[in-house]
Amino acid sequence: MNKIKDTKSLCPECLKILPAEIFERDGKVWIKKECSQHGEFEDLYWGDYQMYLKAMNFAHDGKGISNPNVNIENPMCPTACGLCKMHKSHTALGNIVVTNRCDLQCFYCFFYAKAMGYVYEPSLEQIRMMLRVMREEKPVACNAVQLTGGNPEMREDLIEIIKIAKEEGYDHVQLNINGTHKLQNDLEWAINVKKAGVNTIYLSFDGTTPQTNPKNHWEIPKIMDNCRKANLGIVLVPTIINTVNDHDVGNILRFGIKNTDVVRGVNFQPVSLVGRITKADRERFRITIPDVIKKIEEQTNGVVKKEDWYSVPFVSPVTHFFEALTERPRFELTAHPACGMATYLFLDGSEIVPITRFFDVEGFMKFLDELALQAKGFRGKVYTSLKILAKLNSFIDKEKQPKELNLANILFNILKTGDYKSLGKLHHKSLFIGMMHFQDLYNYDIERVKRCCIHYAQPDGKIVPFCAFNVIPQWYRDRIQENFSLSIPEWEQKTGKKLENDFYKREITK
């Protein structure tokens, strides 16, 4: 056993804050902690030690929040989220739960109305307030929001909610849905969603077969067709569970690549084992970021290798460059390196080419950091632009670059303008593939929570990190939402509907 570091975690039984140790054993990274009342807990943290070392090499803390919503002198993470002055990342993606109703009942889901015993659907005024609170965050205002649930398709006023998000100044609005309630059958709804301002459909997609994706396998063709007709981009979101659908990750990736006219990315999410889970079931279902990446390498015959992936804060030099040019704080991805990894894939004819095959990504990032140090005032800006033009092509192997791709031109326009549209051109030429592993009480690392950049806004005016909101629901999500909810009988009386009628019933013809 090789000790890596000390951290803090939570007891899965009583939620007491515990000292914890992260260590290497047999080429993997583990976390263990001991509660005086409930004993020792040990769980897999990352499935590959060498990949962990590479990821941690790019660790970078953000600027934090200068106007925290929680003004406690000595906050203790994660007991005072809101955000507090200890938090090290601004909100990169804000989440608004618009309903806890859903037409499906997936066993691994964080929550839904029937299980909770109440219906949570914030009013339009409450939603506007939550959106505004995140926009008022300093020094960097939130600029991207995800409308989530439950299934947001259940809200009849969803179009109005999308419009409110645009009115509040959000450039990026995405819907986290499964597509079964509205999208598959209602093209007009899809068109109106696009017109209202949605950029991306964040679509649940757990596999390419009925066995790996029972929730919407049969509906996917209709969903894809309506997204094409409505010009709605899709990010496929597979929740990966060991022994359930981990054998299908290569096919999921191939499906995304086959449909790059509408699919902008695939964001794999190793399952978060929420709730009380036996040790045997944790060992059976647990899968981590390196495990999924290795399975992708195996199932694509080495087309996408583990060396192609980088942790989220790897791209921080891009922010440093823009901050130096504009002399103001800018959007920055400073999540903990263990939270996620990503890469880009391009097509060269029918051949899949990862960006690392023809682009020196590490050299380019170092170059941007050097430019950021040099860019001072007006002269610095002119010099920087000229140097980019002269230097950018040196990072690109033209012989290996896909024939129809001019990466230097795309990157130069991104760096020159720094706007959302320029970045979008990169996504239209490529397929983003990412990993985001949300925590559970068994692998909980409080250092990750402090650096979380995916947050939830609440109707009490607080902003809560994902892995506090969903992993400790009795402190945050459930406690707050219940206070702003109706009991199921109250909701049914008010709306004249029956909650049981929400559930999707698939029509099967022989």
C-alpha cells in the first residue's frame, strides 16, 4: 500500500465528517475512512494509479466566489453550502430542477416525485430568481444553465422557462431529458424549444440495445429524427454501470460518431451509488473513469486510447490567456482532476482520429500560459495575436490532420474573438467525449466538493455543489424542495391530474 494523501470524507451511515486516506494498491487508487460508531469503509476511488497521477498533474484551483451567499466566518465543508467563501470554483454549469416528476422510474436515479411523496415544481418567479442569483455570482457570472428534473418535458410551461433563462442573459441553455414524454412525438414542441433558446438536448442514453438501454431504446430513432428536423444538437449521456452496460461503451461511441450531424458529444457518467448499498453490490456495480476509458480503448480496438484523455482543469491556460487580454476574470473550468476527463474525436473520411494524434495539446496549453504572462496592455495584445498566427501551426501535424479540417483556423478564431459562436464551430467539426463521475457516500472526497463547478440553484437563494445536493439530500435537495412542494394529493387536487398517469407506457405492436 502506498499512501497518496489525507483528505476528509463522510460516514455513509451517520454523515459524520471523518478523516480519510487516499492510497494506491495494486495499481489502483482507493479511499478509506473509519467511523467510531459504524466501522471502516473502503472503496475504489480511481481504477488506474498512473492515470490518476496524470490527471492530478493538471490540478488548478479557481478564484472562488467573492460574494458568497453563506456568510459564515468558519464554514465546514460540506455542511454550509450555499456557496461559501471556502468554495474554489465559480458556477460553470448551473442546474435548475424545474420538476421532480418523471415519466420513468430508473433504479439508479437520484430522485423522482413518487419516491419522494411530494411534487416539486418551482414557479416561474422562483425560477427567474434562481437564474438571477447565479448570474449575479462574482467575479464570474454563470453563463450556462441546465434545466433538469425529474424530466423537464413534464412541465407544460417549459417553453416559457427557457425564454426566461435567455432573458436573464444565459448564452447556453440545455435540457436534461429522456425524450420519451414530448420529444419523440412532438416535432412542433422540438421546434419551439429550439426557437425559445435551447442549445443542447442532454439526452439520457444508456446503450445501443434494449437490454442496456430499456428506458428509451425504441424511442431513440424518433428522438433523433425530430432533433435533426428542429436543428437541436444532442449530447448523449450514458450512465455506465459495471456488469450492466459497460460492455456497450464502444458501441455507444460508434453510435455518436455515426450521427455527428446531430450528436455533438457523448458524456459518460460512471454510476453514483447513492443510498445504502451493500459492499457486495458496490463491488459488483462500481466503475470509475479510468475503467470506462480502458473499456473504450478495448472496444474500439485502440482507436481511442487512454493517453488521449485529459482532466477537466487541463484547459485552464485558455482562461489565463483571455484574462490577460481582457484584464477581467473569465469562465474557467477548475473542477477537481478526479471529477472528469475529456477529449475530442474527428472524422477523416470514415476513420476516427482523436485530436491528440495530430495536435500537441500539452504544448499548446503551455504556449497559452506563456502568452498570458506576456500580454500586458495594448502592445501585448498586438504581439500576442501576431505570435499566435506564427506559432499555432507548429502544434499541428498537417499530414495526420483530417483532410477537411483546418484546426489552426478554428482555434485562431476562438482565441481572437473568445466568443460562444467561435467555440461552437469546433463542436460542429468534432465529437466531444467526456467522463463525469459524481460522488457517493462511499467514495466521498470533500476536496472534490470544494472545487465542484456544477451547481444547483435552490428556491431559498442558495447555490449548492452537485455532490452535496444529490449525495446528501437530507441536508440540501430534499429538505429544501419539500418546503417548496405540494403533497401528491394536494398537487392532484390543484391540477386535476393523477401522478400515476405521468408514467410512460410504451405501445408495443407484434
